[in-house]
Amino acid sequence: MSIPPLRPFLISLLFMVPALLRANPVQFDFLVEHDPEQNPFAREIWAEIETANEQRLRLPAFYDGENVWSVRTRATARGNYRFLRAEEWDGAGLRPLRVSLLSDNRLRVRDVDSLGPPIAIDPRSGRSFVRGDQRPYVPLGGNLPWAEPGTDPVEFYRESLQLFGQTGLNWTRIWMSHWGQLNLDWIEPQNGESPAPGWFDLDVARRWDRIVDFAENAGVYFQMVLQHHGQYSSTVNSDWGVNPWNAAVGGWLERPEDFFTDERARAITRDKFRYIAARWGYSSSVMAWELFNEVKWTDARRGDAASNAAVAVWHHEMARHLRRYDVHGHLVTTSDDDLMHPLWAAMDYYQPHLYASNMILGVQALAQPPAVIDRPVFYGEVGDDNMIGLTAEQRANGAAHVPMAWAGLFGITTQPAQLWYIDVLRNNDRWNEIAALAGFARTSGLLNTSFEHSTNPTVVGRDRVPWQIDPGHYWFRGPDPVIALDADGRESTELMGFRRILANAGDPAGEFPSRVTFNFRSPAGANAFVNVARISNRGGSLRITLNDRVVFDRAWPAATVDRPVPSDLILPFRLGYGDHTLVLENPSGPDWIDLAGLNLGLEVPALVATARHARGGSILWVRHRNQILSPAPDEELMPSSATVQLEKYPPGSWLVTWWDPVAGRTAGSTVIDHDGGTLAIRTPAITRHAAAWIQRAE
């Protein structure tokens, strides 16, 4: 079966999900006497209520204007909820507070909130998520960080979250950004005036009320991103120059780093986070409070050991603070790529981001070995920014996004990778491809089964293509890698160790690799070559060593007006039969070189496979090495078929069902009676990629 070309957008209609029975939050509003000179957002007021099943809850209250405070909780049971009392923290303890309720002290609840308690970590594994009813929760979706400037954010999220829910997507991230009109204490001038430090904008808060409602109605869980790196970075996506807290524009922080240590900044941030937990902590649609987007780009995180320690201390303080006020118990996370940084000790799950050169393989990999991962981990953002070889048209229409989303279902992370540019697909009439992926995730059992580990099965087939080794990462710190290549062409995640950038071996900092070593066996002689994409304008060097024999050695001097450094170089060398150790290194610099790839001159199967396994079966993804990202139309490409070998597979009758990732439907099934050992699965004819699931036949 050849996977057909794209069709008009129809498929999302197949994946409509029923509306959830969702009750409004249980809310009591009350008046509190208040000095107009006092900041109401700095007051810590609590209220105690009795639930319909006679449990007593002490809830943090939030200010909603005109001397009105409110408390909210979920409707967990039908019946009467009663307001009992209010108290205020005075620095030493809670004291009774005289209030006037704006309604009766008893509220009758007829409909229970069907979302249940918030998403939690599964205590049985510690590496997966569960819903309140203990069913597995697998996040699947993409980022909706902000509405474009000039558009109505409320309308944007109404439409976007509804579309996510209808498609079967259940996860997103939403930022408290000033340009997106969702920052409580920072308003862009064209949209109004920022509140005084320590005060929060109630129009923004009510905007968030609507967004939370939309998420609940759609059945979409989201990470509420409370801070972002640009606010406190002077170099990366910097907003520091217009940050209201910057002393240069009327604030009091002299440097971006001071945000993490200044007591006034920390006190206001604690008040803001308390307000957030009080106002939206009732909602289970909030999967997690994300303290920072890409804190790694802040000046403090990019600084010395002391400033890095301050970032970790801040994360511990704010996570502890949120957990004190979030009586409903949401998860807390942040986003940073160094999963060994001490800031993670206070987080519930890891959330790195990835913009690598080889994203198809990258989203299946992780810089840290799975054995050291002690909690859920998944890429909260993945994008094509650093992918080599994409045309301008492919970047514009998001051609790489769907393949990387498919690849992200099959990696060693505990959950799927999440697209950053998912809106590009909607804007280019490619949403049916995402709907097809969501259909596979649901139909295959991916969303309710624990697929505990992934493998790279051997593929055997007549159709063969040149063995091209693409670099994994772009600029990426770490030691010089040693990589073992499989002679059958399997693409292990170990290949991500091959970086595009080789730094000068003489650099005293030594943060980036300066050499890469490949060990492999060649079944025949071949003409191999290295492709050098660029050389730094300051100059660079490359030495190629094969089995301790130098086959290429050259240094390129710094560029001048009359002599620019060369680019797109093809550097050939000869391979013989047998075992080889191949070393590529930048021995003398003075600066970096950028490698586009290594071609070994050998041939490997055209198809490559990845599988994930559970106790009762597996899911399988098979792609064409050369055609998965080809800009050519499908009718100009040649489909290939092969046999995928799943090793050490249990005996029994196994039903293999193939899924068409374009049409979004099953594409044939086969029962295999298996005696145990290697399970051989014949693929259909595949033009770009296809997926399957394997389950016991009834």
C-alpha cells in the first residue's frame, strides 16, 4: 500500500470528542473592609468552607476589585457547600476577619466537575502521569503561547482550545507575556498602563478566567507559564530594556540577575504566585505551574556559579510558596535543558526544549541516560530552527513539524514531544495531519498504555540508499563523543552525540566538543566524504584520521576582505573492508568549523524503524530515510517496503494493524502466529512514513 498524498481538511471531523460535563467552580464572594492606601494584593486572606461531603477546606482568597474577595474550589460532590469563616495572616498567625458575604452562605451544587482532581505523578512508576481517577494521562499537543499582537487573546484561545479538543489534543502551554496581553503586572503601552509594582491588573485576570474556562470546556490541560527568559535577559529575546522593574526605566533592579535575589522582587513575585494559585488553583485544566520559560537564557543562569545557585534557590523558594497556597495540589515545573542543574530538585517533572539539527532523531533522544531520569520528562518545545537542508518553502509551511511530532511519540522520553510551531500547520491547511497523529495515539492505545521502553529494530529490504550520518545537535556542550555505528544502518539515539560544531581543541574553556570518533565495520570498500558547511570567519581546522592514519589535514586562516573562508566543502577519503575507527577533529582552530554531515559511501536499507513496547504489545513507526522530508510531491517519490525485525518478542498470535498517517485511518492488518524470538513484520509500501500497533490477537 502506498501512502497517498495530502487531501483537503476533513479528517478532524472524525476525531470530535464529546463535551465534558463541567460544573462551574464553587465560589463565594465577600466584602472586606479595606484601607484604600493599602495594597490589597499584599493581603493574605483565607476562607474556610465545608464541602458537600462534609470536608473542610481552607482556601486562599483573591482580590477582585471594589473591596471584593473571592474563594474558589472544584465541585467534587453534589449537595450543599457552606462558607464558614474568613481569616487574615498578620505575620504571626491567622486572625478572624469580619466579612460580608455577597450571597447566601450556602451554595447548592447539582453538577460535579468531570475533570476530577489535577494531573498527578503516577506513584507506581514515578515517571508517568495520571488523571484524578487514576487513568493514565499522556500529554499530546503543541504550544499556544500567546495570541499575535493586535488580536483578541480571548477569541484566539476560544477558537484554538476548541480546535485542540475537537482534534483529540489534550496539552498546551500558555505564557503570561506582556505582548500577549496576559501579564498580570506588565502591560504594553498601546494596551494601557502597567500597574504599580505589587499590584495586578484585574482586566488581565478576568481574561485568564475566560481562558481557563475554555480549556476546561475543551478538555485540554495546559502549563501556565508564569515568567519567561526575555524579562531578565540582556542578550536572548531581551525585554530587559523595557521591563518596568529595570532601574533604567523607573524601576529598582540594576541588573537582570537581581530579579532572583532582590528581596522586594521576590516578595512581589511571591504575592503574584499566591494570587495565581488562589484564583485559578481550583481548575484541573491547569496541568502545572511553569515557573520559567527557558530560564537557561536569563543572565543569572548564564552567569557564574553564585548566580546559578541563586536561580536554584529561587526555584526552590517559589515552588514551596506555590505549594503552600495551591491547596488543590497542581504540579510545578520549569523549562531548562540541563536536567542535572540543582534547580530541578524542587520540580515535579523535567521540561527541556529542543531545537537541534537532526530533529527526527533528536526528539527520540535525551542528553541524559534514561537510568538517571527519576520523574516524567518530555520536550515542551520542539522546532525546526536549526535543521539543515530545509527549503524556505518547507520552513514556511511547516513540512518538518508533523514528522518530528510522529518521531516524538517513539523516543526514550517518558512522554511525547510537543510542537512549538503547531499554529503553522493550521495556517497552511495541514491540520488534518495532526488530526491523523491524534487518531493514531488514541486508536493504538498510546494514550492509555504505559509503553515503557523504545528500541531501534533492524530493517531488511532490497531498496537501499547511501549511508548518510547527519549531525545531531548544533551548538551543544559536552565531552568529545565516541559513537558506535550499526552495520545494518539502525539509527540509535547515540548519533545525537555527533555535533555540527567542532570547537578548537586548544580552547581553554573546553565547553564544546572538538572531535568525534566513529567505530564501525565496512562490508566493502567505499568512497566516503565529509561535508563542511561553514568555517568561522576567524578560521578553523579539520583533521580526518582513519585507523590512526591521517587522510586529511588542513587549517583555514581567518577571513579577509579579499579572501573569505570557503563553505560547502566536500572532502573525500577511501574506506577499505573491515573494522574502522574514524576521527574528525578541529585540532588547532583558531575557531570553530560547522559540519553538514558524513557520508560513508556504503548503502543501508531505505527504511528505518523505531518501536516502543508495553507488556501487551508495541507501537511502531517506519520512515523513509531520504523521503520523509523531501520537498518533492509524493507522486514523484518511489515507495519502498521492507521487513522490520522485533527481537526477543514473546510467542503467541499477534495482530499487526497499519495506520496511514496522511489519511488518518487504518490501512490493513495481519495476524502473525509467532513461536518466540525475532518477530518479522512486513511493511506496506511506504513513500514517506507509516505507523502500526502490535497487540495480541483475540
